[in-house]
Amino acid sequence: MAGLPRALAPLRHRSYRLLAASMGLSLLAQGLWTVALVWQVVDLGGGPAALSLATALSAGGMLASTLLGGALADRVPQRRILLGVALLQTAAVGLVAVLSLTGSLALGPLAAVALAGGVATGLYYPAYSALVPGVVPPSDLLAANGLEGVVRPALAMAIGPAAAGLLVGAFSPGVALLVTALTSAAAAACVAALPTLPVRREELGAGLFADVREGVSYMVRTPWLLATLLFASLMVLVLMGPFEVLVPFAVRDQAGGGPSQHALVLAAFGIGGALGSAVVASFRLPRRYLTVMNLLWGLGCVPMVVFGWTSSLWLMVAAAGVLGAAFEAGTVIWGTLLQRRVPPALLGRVSSLDFFVSLAFMPLSMALAGPVSGAVGLTGTFLLAGLVPPVLAVVAVLAWRLPADELAHPLDVPAEEPAEPVRA
């Protein structure tokens, strides 16, 4: 596999192939679960309130467990965490699948499994992010994150939901849940075949809470990290509510569309994200990686203005594609930056803080989207969503002197490859 193009170079490492397969299967299971959950709630006679409860429990479980997950990822071999998460998801979803197929399922157990799934997700991502640098060399990290950026929207936002919809339509929600559980079991099998790498940390410290405090302290005293996380959290506050809550109304009221047209806009976002990730993964990390990353995120929000001004569905589709491409391209750089510059002993905790801080304002963004649009209108809200993030990006780059930081810490230089890990 030595002749692989740069974007596929990480696949020459057996351990990464197993890790990537497990990640892909986990994302596929996530996409299956998203649609299976909706129709299982409906099949049980639940309405929007019941579905909101299940999704809120999932989101709450994720946010509640992610900081703990980061601390664990720096204390426990990450393979064990990933294996435990996959087995938990297999058992929990498998249980509700059996209950559904036997006609014994109620909304309570389904909501409990949604909570367990959220907790599992919060534990998964810090461990996964901390494990990747242990199975691929530094020179391949950008490509590895790019592959993830391609696979994530394809499986979690397109293939998984589509497959679940077909299974529900042809059979039942219980069958879709059963396939979800089997997919998680396959992910567990891939993780089980991975070698167990030692934790890259000399001293374990006083305990989990002390570990979390150490991670927070590192974030606060590291300018490039703090600046980017503050910018990302404010960008999410301004952007995500309008995109998630108001775009469907723009599609309906301005373009005369419905659910199918809204799905087309979301698909364009996912396809754009996959293409943006693939492009970034095909080249070296930019010399001005901090500046490029923040400007990709900031300027990439400008297409949101289109949703407030046009009645053309295809312009909305194009705007969503550009937004997705810029967002995922910046995310690929960010994931690589964390894995290259954060000390290995802190990577799990910093990854969890990234997850926690950047998404902390998402519920508030969803809640504010409606009232803000009522006060300033759809056009005004989309103007804010498109034009405020570029200003925030420029402020973050200049106020924290990120250009000087990236020049002092170049990441576009070749790095030595570690030996292939050996099974413990």
C-alpha cells in the first residue's frame, strides 16, 4: 500500500485500518439510530414531546460525560474505552430491538437507551482522538482527520439514515434497531483486534477531577487553544440555531419547498463537508494553519446570508455546500493541530474540552433562533449568522497574535514515523 495517494496514506498502517473501520461502523450505527429512534417513538404513540425528551437526554448525557471521558482517555488505554463503548451500545440498542420486535417496548426504556447512547458518545470521542496519534505517524495525521471528515457526513448523515428509513419502511423500527446493534457489534470486533497501546503519561495524578482541572488549566494558559475554542463557541452560538431551526422555514416560505427540499439542503452540506475534507487531506498542513483554519470557519459562514435573500432553492443548496466544505476543512486542520501540538498526556482531556466548550452554547443558540428571528426577521437573523463569525475570526487571529504563534511552531515539516504498534 506504499503507493497510496496522500489522502489515503494512513491506510497503509494495519492498526489505523482497524481503527478507521471501527469509527466508520460507529458512525453508520449513529446514522441508523437517529432515524430508527424517530420512528420507534412514533410507533409507540409518542409525539414531538416524547422525541424531544429522548434527544435531550442523549445530548445531556453526552455533555455530562465528555469531560470525564477526556480524563479517562489520559489514564486508561484508549482501546479499552472504545471497546467498552461499542459493547455498551451493542447491548443497550440490542435490548430495545428485542423488546420492540416482541412488542414489549415502552417509551421509558427507549429514553434510557438514548441517555446511555449520549453518555457513550461523550466517552468515545476523547478516546478516539487520543488514540489516533498512537497508530499513525505525525505526517499522516492530517490525512487521517481528512478521511474522518469524508466518512462522517457520508455515513452518519446520508447512508445510515437512508438505510434506516428503508428498513423501517420495509420491515419495522425494531428491525432497524437490530441492524444498529449488529453494526455496533461489528465496530466492537474491529476495536478488539487493535493492539493495546500504553497510556502516554508518566504520572496519573491525584484523581479524575484533578485531571480535569489540569486540562482546564492547560486550555486557559495556551493562547492558540483558548482563542480558537472561544471563537468556536461564539460561532456555534450565532450559526447553529439559524441553520438548524430557521433554514427549514426559509426553504418553505421563500423557496416554496418542503421536507424533501430541506433534506436536499442538508445533503449538500454533508457532501460539501466530505469534499472539503478530502481536499485538505490531499495536501500538507498549511504553513499559516491557525489563520487559515479560523478564516475558513469565519468566512465559511458568509453563505448563510443567501438563505435570507434568495427564493432559489438551488442557491440555498449551493450555499449549504460551501458552508459544509469550509466547516469540515477547518475541522480537519483543527483535529490535526490538537494531535500535533497538545502534549500526549493531555490530549484526551483537551479533546473533551474542545467537544464541551465548542458545543456549550448550542442549546442556547437553538432557543434564541426563534425569538431573534421574530424580532429582526429571517433576513436579519441570517445576516447576523453570516457576517458576525468573520469578524469574530479576525478578532481571534489578531487579538491572540496567532500569526506569530503559527510561525514559531511550524507543522508543515516532515516528521519521523513511529514503529507499528505491537499487540500487548
